[in-house]
Amino acid sequence: MTEPELDEAGGRARFVQVFLAQRGRMEALVSRRVGCRATASDLVQELFLRFWRRPAVKVEALDTYLLRCAGNLAIDHLRSEGSRGRVNEGLSLDEEPSTQAPELALEVDHDLRRIDQALRALPERTRQIFLLNRIHGRKYGEIAQAMQVSQSAVEKHMMRALEACKASIAEPAVATRRPGSERR
């Protein structure tokens, strides 16, 4: 066995050891978030496969990293379930799709405008980090390296940007006008 192969095998063995030690905590965390033990078990197994298939990544606190990844996977699962539910609601046979479509499109357009306003109001660095991640698909580590900041700084900027976006669509639409209501 060559040295890199031995290192990779040792890294995999360490990963399996840490993963098995944290599995119960990860399943408990995911179960609390998604509300189903079976789904939590499936998601934690999916997390294992994702890590197993990718090249070895050096992480100092692998146990903490795995817990964070498990929590993020639960959030992603809930988002995808929510999206499926909204699509299924939109396809329901009880309602006439043509009567709901214009109102829904107007509502989505209104939300997008509010999110755009919220993003424009952010500090330049926060907006830039958000756009690099969400629009250009850059990972936090890549953004941190490119902008010469720590990864935790990138995470904090992303958290602020996401909170601003969320708040912009949660606020009542007092100051915004509907299209076509402008005075001439």
C-alpha cells in the first residue's frame, strides 16, 4: 500500500468511527426537526453516503461538522417537502387553475420585489456574499477564500441576508404599491 492510500484508508476509518459515535445524536437532531424517526434515520444514512462518496476532506472537528450537516440536511428535507406540498396544492383538481394563476403570479412577483428591495438595502459585502452563494453557487469556503474573510464571517453574512429576505416577505405590504396603482 502506498502512503496516500494508507492515509485515505485511515481517514475513512476515522470518519466511520466518528460517524458511528455521533449517529444517535444526529438522528435525534434530525428527528426533532422533521418529526419522524424513520425519515431521520434515512436522512442520516443519506448523509453517510454523501460523505463516503466524496473525496476525503480534512475537518478538525468532524463530530461537530457532521451534526451541523445533519441539521442542514433536515432543513433541506423540510424545504423540499414544503415545495412538493405547494406544487401539489397548485395542482389540486378542486380549483380551476386559470382563476388562481394570475393571483398567484402577482403574489410571487410582489414577494420577489420585496426580497430584491431587502437585498439592495443590505451592506455591500453581505449582498455580495449572498449573491455568490445563492446565484453563482459558490460554497462558503470558496467565498471566504476569495473575499479573504473567515468562513464563519461568510456564515454570519449569509444568516443576515437570509433573515432580511425572510423578514421582507413576512412584513405587511404597507409601503409597497400594487402594479398599476401608481398615480399619473
